[in-house]
Amino acid sequence: MSLAYLIRRLGAVIVVLAIVTLAVFAITAVLPGNAALMVLGENATPDALAAMERQLGLDQPLAVQYLDWIGGVLRGDFGTSLRLQLPVAQVVGEAFWHSAALAVIALVTVTVVAIPLGTLAALRRGTAWDLGIGLFSYVGTALPEFVTATLLLVVFAAPDGPILPAGGFVAPGEDFGGFLLHAVLPSATLGMILLAHISRQVRSEMSEVLSSDYVRAARLKGVKERRVILRHALPNALIPAVTVISLDIGYLLGGIIVVEEIFAWPGLGRLLIYALQNRDLPVIQAVVLLLAVVYALSNLAADLVIAWLDPRVRYA
């Protein structure tokens, strides 16, 4: 992988994020309602509204507002929340780490479980193992997040004998065990569809790789089956799976909004819903921009992982 390719990819990420900033600002600018009215309340006088609009810069042309906002972003200043009256960086930063913890738990658990499941299904093609894993994958793909969350709540958080907490959040620094218990159900809800996607992809690619010429040649040379699977077959089967994982980051970011609201998890998704309901423009802009940054960087990371897994990959 050449340095020129890496620079081009980083340049593409910057261009994408620049377009995202324009789109986010344009969308928030046309949202119904008046931000000054949301701050002051319905009983505010016209003079008070005009003064608040001047204070927020809403009386300036849209181009000037955009340049002021993007200039602050480049300096690390995302403004102040209109409703919470706190720095946006502080509010969004705290919510981001809560969401990141949930997403990392879901993604790591799914990756650790899905790859062995897909490999097992490929090695046991046509058996009950393959049928069971395939059925689980289809069911997991078909169920949306709110249905999965409801089923998990009914089974594991029933009022008559709850096994796991039905919702809420405990800071890891206060009680790490309690944090993990509260994270089980929301992370399982997020991971269900991801698990189905990745295991199916690994199974499909592994089946194709196991029938390839170089795997047959390795077996004919007397290479141990364990080494054939781990050294020759699995790395090549994982290349498309890495692409699927990077694309599923987008699903994870979208699904986390629903899951956090259902389980009362104080992350970016719940914060975004609150900001939309209260037309807190600085918070909306910061959250959406942060989600775009995470998605763009995850795709860049996937390209780097693919190049590491497959030495044949050469980016000019």
C-alpha cells in the first residue's frame, strides 16, 4: 500500500466531510420552527426574539452563518447548546463515549462470534450445524431493532423475575460490573443483525475458498487441516467480511438511535432525538458531523485492514 494511496484516501475523506458539513447546515437551516423561540418560550416578545436572533447570529445571511460555524468547528469550538446552556463539545463528547462503549461491545462480540459461526457452517456444509446457523442468520436479518429489543426485554427483563436490567446506564468508573449488566441487552439488540450479516458472509466466502485450487494443493502437500484453515483459507475469506463490517458501521450508527431510546442509554442517539425535539441546532450539527466522521474513518480503516490481510492487494 503506497503513501500516495493513503494521502488520496485521506483527501477523499476530507472532501466527503466538507460536503457533509454543507448538507448538515442546509438541513438544519430549513428545519421548521424558530431556534430563538425555542430558547425563550412561546410568551417571548418580538423585541426579545429579535435580540436572541442577533445573539445567536440567526439574523446573518446563511453563508455567513455557515462560515462562522465551520470556522468554530476547525478551532474545536462547536458552540453552546441552546437548551442545556453547556458547551456542545462537552455534551456531545460525553454522549459519544457512552455510544462508543456500546458500539464497541456489540462489534467486538459480534466479530468474535460471527467469524467462528460462519467458518463452522462452511466446514459442515449440508449438516444440521449449517442449517441451524443459516436459519439463525435469516431470522436475525429479518427482525428490526425494536422487535429484537422487545423480545429480549420480555425474556430477560420480565417484571416477575428480571435477569438483566431493562434499561438505564451506570458509569464504568462507578460500577464496572453494573455497566456491563446494563450494556448486555442494548448491545445484543445491536449485534443481532450484524451477527447474521457477518456469519453469512464468512460462510459464503469460506465455502468458496475451501474449494479453491490453492487450498486443495495445500492439502495434497500434507499440510495439517488446522493450518490450512487458519493460514490459507480464513484470511482470504475474511477480506469481504471486513468490507461488510465497515458497511455495517452505518447500520450500527443508525440502529443505535433506536436502541438507545428504547433502553434509556444516554448516548449520541438519544441526544440527537432530544436535540431534534428542542431544535438545538448546534447539538444537531455536531452529532451528525461526528457520525459522518466515524463512518468515513471506518471505511478508511477497512481498506487498510484488507491490504494487511491480503498481501496481493497493491494500491497504486
